[in-house]
Amino acid sequence: MDRILIRGGNRLSGRLPISGAKNAALTLMPCALLTEEPLTLRNLPRLADVDGFGHLLNQLGASTQIEGSRPEDFGRVMTIRASKLTSTEAPYDIVRKMRASILVLGPLIGRAGEATVSLPGGCAIGNRPIDLHLKAMEALGAEIELAAGYVKATAPGGRLAGGRVSFPLVSVGATENAIMAAVTARGGSIIENAAREPEIVDLCNCLVAMGASIDGIGTETIEIEGRDRLYGATYRVMPDRIEAGSYACAAAITGGALDLVGVKASDMRATIAALEEAGVTVEERRDSIYVEASNGLDPIELSTAPFPGFATDMQAQFMAMLALGEGTSVLTETIFENRYMHVPELARMGADIRVSGRTAVVRGVDKLVGAPVMATDLRASMSLILAGLAAEGETQVSRVYHLDRGYERLEEKLSAVGADIERVSDG
């Protein structure tokens, strides 16, 4: 099993390219199931989750072809052809490993009139039930049956009717599934209290390029007029705002300066505002965001919230950064109930963090010290990498397969801007 070794204390400096967004990629790939024609996705990140989702699409009958990309390049070009579906079942074996597999539910019902998808169960950062996904499918005309750990969804007559979906609370995944199911329904659909994340805007823009009729993109009320068919398209995956925010924290925690290339500032306003409140200099440039920290870090108060609020996927990284800040910071996690599992690992490195319910109080310390630590989930993994970059001595991060799910060739990118970091294999 691989580990990442970091010898901390180096100030990061230079240009760092931002990859295509993991969360957008995993939403765009199932769009290929909605058409018989090829969908080509550019700027697709090289990640374990992308490979896993490609494997799922293969099992459903789609072919996936990698084109025009050298191994040393970041990102890939993938063409997905689902000219004929050979299966409408997403098995437990795959869904248990990658929760995003639930996103084939809407496209399969929309294309084939039926879908059988394993219930994903809980996950390391808290329980995330799919009841909102199922209620959305029912509102659009599907009949739902739960049996033996699977969701069996069918559209009477082979096609969804369309309808009004009103979410009682904001759900990114359920919004995505509802949109993909509605674009080929017989009639019109309205999705109320829709999530507004940039990844959902990216999804809608891709579907429009495929011939879908969608109004209200980027708002909480989305109106869709179902089409008889969608077409192939070529679409570029948006840059990863969470990766960009993570590397911004890397600049800040090391007192460094990074030019994050290819990122869209409009997708990460809450992250930028929080960095500036902490005393970090952020400058928006034509094709990049420049981040510099040279005068220490100020304490701040943060609360996670759906977009355009502060992203839950940035909470762990900010916690690591603020562990070396001056004074006391307070972080409140409102999205997931169990997203502080990185706290004991940061404490092994000398961080002073106290958790009470959904609130974490971070008292800044003078230094962190390298130690063997274990990653528990994707963003927790990155928080440990950040701490290791600034810590005295050597940090060993194990279970780095979590990192491989969401950060493309992390050690290469960090090495190029001055980090002393390497991946080692135990076997």
C-alpha cells in the first residue's frame, strides 16, 4: 500500500495548474447514457473515481476511449459511446466503492425507462441517504420499489412524464439526478430548491450542448422541457474549485506564494473571502488566481453551507491551515455530521483542536511536528498533507488511496513548486 512522505518546512512558490473538477466529471460522464451518439469530455482529471465510473459505464454497455493525451500530461480526453445499453443495473460491488454511482439512476430511467441501482449505504463522513433522489424520480413519474438492497425504478410506458420536484432541503446529487432524468421526459418539469453549485451549472451547460432545453441555470428554480432525444457533443470539464482552494491553503500554511492556473474565481468566492479574512493576499488574474501569505494567519469563524456558502469540502483544509494561525478560530460543520475525523490525526502533529458536536475550536500553535498519520476520507487526507508541508520533520500519510480519488498527481504538482514530498510503496 502506498504512503506519502513529506519533509516539511519548505515555502511553496510558483505556478501550479488546476485540473478538471472531480465532482463535475462524475456528473458529466453519466450524461453519455442519455444519447446513442458519442459524448467527448475534455480536461477530464486522471483520478481513481473517474476510472471507476468509466468501469461502471462499461458494465452498462457504453464504451470509453481515451484520446490525444500523453501520460505526462494532466487531464485526459475521453469519448463515451452508449449506442446500445446492455444493462440497466448498477451493482453493489461498484456502488459501495463509489457513492457517485447513484448518478446513473436518472439517466438510465430517462433513456431506458428503467434502472436497478444498489443502495449505497453510509460512508466515512456521515450518512447520506438517497431518499431525495427517489422522491425526485417519483415526482417525475417513476415507480419505485426497494428490494434486497436495490432500488428498482421504472417509468410507466417506458418514458417519464415529467413533473414538479420540490426539495425540502438542498441536495446536490438529487438535483443532478432530477435534471438528467427530466431532460428526456414527455413533458415539462420544474425543480424547486435546486442546488446551485458550479458543478450543476456545468452539468446543465453540457446537457444544453447535447440538445436539452433548460432554463434557470444557476438558480434555485430550474425549468426543463423534455426532448425526444439528445445528441452527442464535445464539452470541457470545469476547473476544480476544491483543488484550487486546497492549494491556496498550501500556499498560506507554508507562508508561500502560488499562482493557481486555470481556476475560475467566480466558482470559489466564499473560499477567497475566507482566505482574505485570514490575512491571505488573493489577486484575481486573467487566467489564474495568485495567493500569497507572508504575515501570518488571522483567526476566523467559518460555517459550511450549500453554494454560494463556504463548501464543506474545504473545511478540513482550512482547519489544518488555521492550526498554525494566531488566536482562536471556530469552524461549524452544517452539512455532514461526522466530518471531523481528521482532528485526532492533526492533534498527533501538535494541533490544538477541540470538537463539541458540529463545532470545532482551533487554537493556533507555534509549530506542528511531523508524525505518522492515517487518512480517513478524501478531504481529511488533504488536511494532513497541508499540515505535513508546514510541520517540522517528516510526516507519513497512509491510506493515500483516498487522495487518489480527488487530487490528480498531487505529489508531482507540489514537488514542482518546492515541496519535499514523495510517494513510496510498501510492496
